[in-house]
Amino acid sequence: MVAAALLASSHNARSTLCRTCLLRSLASRRQPSRFIGLKVLEKRRLAHEAWQERARQIEAGEVPHLWDTLKERGFVKDTAGTDDQISELMRVKRIGAYVGIDPTAASLHLGHLLPLMALYWMYIHGYRTVSVVGGATAKVGDPTGRLQSRDRIAKADMTMYITKIHYQLKRMWAHVDSQARRHGYEKEWVWDRELANNSQWYNTVSFAEVVQRLFNGVRVGPMLSRESVKRRMAEGDGMSLAEFVYPLMQAWDWWHLYSSPKGCLMQIGGSDQYGNIVSGVDAVKYLRDTERDPAILQRDGLLEPPVGFTTPLLTDSSGAKFGKSAGNAVWLDPFMTSPFDLYGYFMRRPDADVEQLLKLFTFHPMDKIREIMTQHSQDPPKRHAQHALAYEVLALVHGQNEADAVRKRHRQMFSKGPVDASQTQTSEESSETEFFPPKGTPADANRAGSFRVDIQLPESLIKGKSIGRILYAAGLADSASDGHRLVTNQGAYIGGSPGRKAFEAKEMREGELTFTPVKNWFPQETSNYLIDGKLLLLRRGKYFVRVVEMVSDEEWAASGQSYHGEPGSGKTRILREKLKAAAGGEDLHYSDAELAQIEKEADDIMRDEEEKDEPSSTPEVRFPPQTARARQILEKSPMARLVTQEGYSSKLKTEAIDKVLAQTRIIIQAEKRRSAKAAVIAAERKAQQSAIAERLSKDREYRDRRSAERTERKQQKAEARSTRNFFDTGPEERR
């Protein structure tokens, strides 16, 4: 059978098509087979009956139709297919729909959220949904609305963009489930979603097959008559062949999803995608009519027409388009646009726009939106509608926990009364989860939202240390030992072609996102997984991923960064070095207890300094403005000369001075402790010297006394001896 298929494929293909390409083509056509239990079949039967009952209720007007809901909320701008055709198709069939996003930047922006919201509405109403990351189409780039060609994206950057957007979408899908449940939509068994990458099918099909299947049915005339092509040829720098066939690449994506079990009969896109959707409708119809594979032709719904619609263009208050090309994108990445700034953006929306934005970006029913607007109209300065809008968007993008925290912080900052200093966090101070959540803490999408994806690590670590230590340095393990245990249990993954050993590993193909389990290989074998020679993908769990950029050791040292477990970066070691520097290079040999006490005193100094800066809630007490305070410190503090460069604002000067003063106080305390310790040592030495001198004096007196006593005894003995000799002699001798 395989030989016959090969012969049939080779008969239709060009003679230069190799055997590998033919096998890949067959693999892409072959559908995976699996056993289906009776319970699954029963669930499908019940779901089909429930859908038929729902279709009857919609026709009778007993329940609202989702298509009418989408139009009422303002999601539908242009349609590919008649309104009645789309309405009837959505009523009688559980169709599939998809939204495609090309990863041409490091994050999604607010403009991407609009077609995704329409897809989310279809998901919570039981339709099959697919969000596609364009790993293959991004290599070309959509020329729609552009007068110049896009710059080519490097392979490493493309991999980073794909990874970050993939996990952004994954977290948002998890938030959709929680938000739908919060708004009264209970998740059902038939709710179906998928996150795909079009490189999965483009890397398994030959170019010859795409040309043979698709290009034969496309005429150049209609493509040249498109307004975007005319404008590009007349006003721009011309159009390359790759950009010219971009709509056909997008049409091939649609055909793959249309002919798959998902049955994606509908494509949803932004307002600038209408031409591509219309071209895709014609291309999918041609591919369907020329399909010869009986396995595909027998699928339910294949004879239904493809349809699509576009969402309205999202503009700012001046009417300009949102997006990275326009330079005013509001990013959905918390480290590019902080959650606090995103909340503030929606708080600044004018009252005339907020009702429509509530319809587009929230799951509130229409009655609830009207209630919110009524409450808002009673006291507009409180901006009740803007608060509701900002909270719902943050709960969808960053999770409900983050939305609660940001709303509380915003209200404390802009309300009357004392302000908690911990709540005045700026966008540059967005928190980062340094480590994978510890045991007992759920490693869910809410936690992953504050986990920075892209980091840098030095070359000496990547190429010279074990993979367990790299996981610890990347924050995916609590320690190096935990990293080694994780590797032993195969609980971590690295970006690369699956199924290969480390010594024969190859980097994954451009546009793909695949992982393979990490194993205990030699440190030098980690280099085999580097993408474009500088990028390493690491993952733990479903949502926690790191895109590690390898930099040279010189660049790492110049950056001033440090990683977990870096040699010489321990807290005690750093404190010893600072104390040694403060003592003029003299090592004072502090004990661990003394170092702990110094750390405690330093923390107390920092805390006292912060308490001095906190404003009092007493209305009679007035503090000088930041400018006056900065001037006073600049005049009085000799250390302030370090931060008097031109161009600093008063606030920045004050913050820098506070840091210098705090560090100065720590050094002064260390100097005082050193002086006190030196004085104690000198006193002890002086006391010891005095004691030694006194002891020597006593010894000398003792020796003198003993010497005098010995001399006296000798004299007494001599006198006694002479007396005895006198009496022992005769008279003659005495005379």
C-alpha cells in the first residue's frame, strides 16, 4: 500500500522530488488513528442532540444567537459570505473558527486582542476554536497596508518571538476559562480549543505540492487588482514575489484547518485582513473541489462553504491605528507594558468610548453593561465604567490576582488619605518571579504571568557548567541540587528536535517550537541545543519557560548582572568585600555572628531612612516638596557630589542621594565598628603589656630578693665556718 502511494505521488509530482519529501507529504496526509471508547461516542451523541435542541431554540427565538450577539457588541465589520449564510451555518453546525497571528514582535498588543475576543466568545458557546502562531508566514510578513518590505527577522529573534507569543496565548486561554466561569459560563465537555503553529504543516509538505495543488487554481489578475497591491506598486518600493503570494500562504493555513478534524469553516481577522480572507475563501473552495483523498472528502462539513469576518480597527483618541508599526502599541507583556500602565490606559478612555470598549473587551452581558453605564452617569468623576473595563481586561490578560492587586494599588494612589509606599510601584519596577513556584504553590498561569521569559546568561555558564546548574541560574530550580534532581526525573525540557540524544542533537528548524526532555549529558553538549549560536530555550511545567540569550563573559561582566549561584555573588562574601574596602583593604576577620549583626544594622538604617521619608497622615505637618528637599541635601551632604550630573530631575536626584546616604551610613557604621574594635584590641594589648611589665617587675624583685637571701646565707655560712675553725685550732695556732 505504501509503495502504491509512493508511486501515485511520484507520478503526479516532479521527477526531482526526493523520497524524503514524498514521505513527509504522506505523513502530513496520514491522519493519526486511535481507539475511541463507547463513553466518548455516547458523549458525542448527547452533545450532538444538545446542539440540535439549541438550534431549534435559536430558530424559535427562545435563546439568543451568538452571531446576533457578536453583531450587537460590535465585533463584525466586514463579512466574507452573506449575513444569512453565516447565521444559518453557526446555528445548525458546531463549526470551527481560527485566528492567525504572525510573531513579528516580542509580544502581542492590544490590537491583537480584538479578534481574539471574538474567538473567545465562540469558544465559551461551544464552537471549536484554534489560535495559530504564524511561524512560517512570519518569515515573509504580511504586506497588507505597508509601502515598504519588512526587515528580515533573525532566526534567534524569530524563535524568541514565537516562544513568547505562544506562551502568552497559552496563559490567556487559561484565563478565559476562569473568566468564563466567573461570568456564569460553566465549562462543558465539548469546549474545544487548540494552539497551533503553521510551521507544523509547512515543514511536512513540499513546495512542489503546494504549487501543484494551489497555484494552478489562482489567477494573477484578481490578485493584481487588490487595492493594497496597487498602492504598494504605485507609492511603495514595489513588491517581492514572496509578499505577493503571502495571501496564498494564509489560504493554505485555512485549507489545512478546514480539511482537518477541527473543521475550521470560519476565519476571523482584523479589519486589514479582509482581502486575505476573501482570497482564502476562493482558494479553499478550489482546493476542496480538486481534493482526491477519500479520507478527507468523507469528513462531515467539508461541503459547507468557508466564511469569515473582520473586526473593526482599534484606534486611539486621535483616530490613529494601534500597533507596533504606528509606534503606539499597548503591549500585553507585563515587562513591556506593566499591568499598572495597562490599567491606567483604560482609565484614561473618554466616556464616549467606554461603553463600546466594554462590549468588545469584556464578557459582561449587555444588561450588566447598561447597569454599569447608568451607575457611571450618576457620578462621572468616579469613572466607575473605566474601572470596570480596566479590571476585566487585566483579569483576562494577566489573571484575576494581578487585576485585584493593580486595582487596589490604583485606588490607593489616586484616593485621598495616606498612601502606602509599597503600592506606588512604577512600570519599571514590575515584579519578577525569580524562581519556579515552591512546593505547595500552584504553578498556574497566574504565577507564570509575572515570570520574565527572556534573560541573559554568560557563555562560560552555558558551555562550561552542568545543565542542572543552568536550570538553577535560569530560575527554574530552587538550587543546583534541585536542578540535578529535576534533570534526573526528566522534569525539565529544552528547545530542540525531539527524539535525539545530546551528542547528536540539532537545533529545531526555523519557525518551529518543539521541546525534548533534559537529561544528564556532558556540559559541552548543551551547545548542541543553541539556536543560531546564542539562544537556549528551557521549560518547566506547562507555563514556565525561559528564553536564555548567551552573551560573552566580557559583556556579562560589563552589564553588572548576576545569576543565581554565580561564584563570588554570595551575600556574606559581598558584605566581607565591602567591609574590607571600607577598612582601606585591611581584613578585620569578622565572625559570622558579627556579620549577621552588621546586616541587621544595615537593614535598620535603611528602614529608618525610609520611615523618615514617609509622609505623615497628620494634616498640620507639611513636608517640603521634592525639589526643595533635593536642594537641601545637595547643599549639606558631601556625598551628594556623586549624583549632581546635569539632566537629573529633582526626583531622580533625591532617590540617588537617598541611596548614596544609605550606603554611606552603612560604611560609616562599619568604620565605627572597625575603629571600636581596633581600640578594644589596642586596649587589650596595652593591658597585656602592662601585665607583662608588672609580672617582669615582680619577677625581677623576686630574683633580687632571692639573690640577696642567697648572698646573706652564704655570708652567714662563711662566718659560721670561720668561727668553728677558730675553736677547733689549738692555743698556739690561735696565737
